[in-house]
Amino acid sequence: MKRIAVLGMGSIFLFAGSSKAGFLIDFEASVGAIQQKPSGYVSYKPISDTDKIDVKNDAHLGDKTKPWAKFKFEHPIPIIPNIKLAYIPMKFDGSGVLSRDIRWGNYTYQANADYNLSVKLDRVDTTLYYNLPFINTATAGKLDVELGLNVRTIMFDGKLNGTTTGNQKVSESKSITLPIPMGHIAAEIKPINQVSLLGEFNYISYNKNTYYDYTAGLRLNSHGLISTPLKPFIEVGYRYEKLKLDEKDVKTDLKIKGGYALVGVRF
């Protein structure tokens, strides 16, 4: 990838360290559900803009609710980064009648014929990050900031079933697995021990590609309420994602948004 512009990189990796003191290790795990409301377009080997399939107006892709699993591990060793892992499956299916001829892959699909579109965008996030201990110390633990690198591996699969201009029933698909490095910044504001406001932002822009997402959430913690090593919490919030991609004959400009809810434990 050329001219990669990522946030939160550079010298911060050399000077930032973990905010944990002593030999404490923190581990966090959460699972829940996230809404996925898609909009935008997808195309495969398009010749012109008319080959872009609008996922709402053309393919009528429906909204989905899918699971979301997250893991987080923090340690006190200054030079070694902390790590977060996350997985979100994502798959949409829709159908309609083409209002125009559309080029998809090696076929031209004819107008006024039924077709089915399936788009899968499963992703795995692997985030290496550092806490900024001076911010945590200066705010007496009320604000925690993380900077790092998120490698998001996208497993894309787009499949179109329909009728060609030669009146032939065909099905053509394209699958790619694409690791995308993204700058990562996250923050947690804790006005009181039982309540946290969380935000996260990932971003990259290179060549004709732009990819970013942000998350904003509210977490209710059991800190001080339950005297056990496991500290449960619940979290609700909103996530927005934009994927403008031009890779390996696949061109997309998709937006996926929706609310989420998680339950988890910290220890």
C-alpha cells in the first residue's frame, strides 16, 4: 500500500507506556449484539457508474443484527503494547428486478430480470496499543487514552445471481481477504467509578481507498458494588463505519451503522 496515512503512529510507540502500576494485569471480555444498517453501493469489474449496485434501492439489502465479541489484555511492561481483539460477522442478502443492464464480473446482466445479491464483510480486529499514563495520572484516573495500530482483516465475498443479456442464468462471485492497517485512538472518561463514557476511532486513507469507523458508548460498571475478582459491566452505544474500497476489481462505497449492546467482565 502506498501513501498510507494513519493516525496515532510514529514516535508515540517509542515513548508511551502502560498506565498500569506494579505487576497488575487486566483482562476484559464482552459479547453482545450490533445492528447493521447498510447503504451505498458495491460493484465488481465495473465499466461505468451504471454498474454500481445500490444496496438499498437496487438490491434491497435488509438490516441485520449480528454478534460482536471483544477481548482486551493490558499489562505493566512499558515497551510491549497491549492488545485488543474483536470479531464481527457481517452478511447481507437481497433481491430485486434490474432497471438497467449491469456489468458484474465477466457478465452483463439484463434489465427487467430478477436477480439476487449477497455481500459478506466479516472482519477481525487485532489492535496493538499503548495507554498514555501521564493523562491518566493528571486526571486522577478519570481519563484514559489509548493510541495504537489496528489491523482489520476483512473477508469480503460478493455474489450475484441473475440472467445475462444472452438470456442465460448465471452466478458469479468474488472473494478477497484484505488486511487493512488503521490508526487507532480510544478514550474512556470515568466521572464516577460506576459510569464510563467510551469512544473509539479507526482510520486509514491510501490511493483511492478510505476506511474509517467510530464508536461511542456508555458503560455501567459494578466497581465497588460487588466484591468479587470478576467485575461485570453492561455497555450500550452506537457504531458507524465507512468503507470506500478499490481493490482487486472490487469497488465499494458502503456505510454501515447501528446501535449495539454488550455484557462483559473485567478482572
